[in-house]
Amino acid sequence: MLKHFGLPDAAARLHKAIEATTAAGILTRDLGGTATTEDVTKALIAALNG
């Protein structure tokens, strides 16, 4: 969606944050993990800020 709105840099940053979060094993139950949506959100924000 970010690419569609002409924000490719933001899209790339978010994609990297998602990759880092999932690589760290922070996953919701539907993906085989135990994290809550809030846990995943906090991890994504930390990855974006870190």
C-alpha cells in the first residue's frame, strides 16, 4: 500500500521491520507463535525505531 501511495522508502523500512520481527520469532498464534497483536506491534515499532 505504501508503494502504491508513492512511498517506496517507507515501504522498504516497514518490510525490513517485519522481517526482523518474524526472524526474531515474534509471531502471532495464527503463524505458530504465542505473541499477541500488541506484542507484534511493539516489536515492529521497536524495529522501526532501532
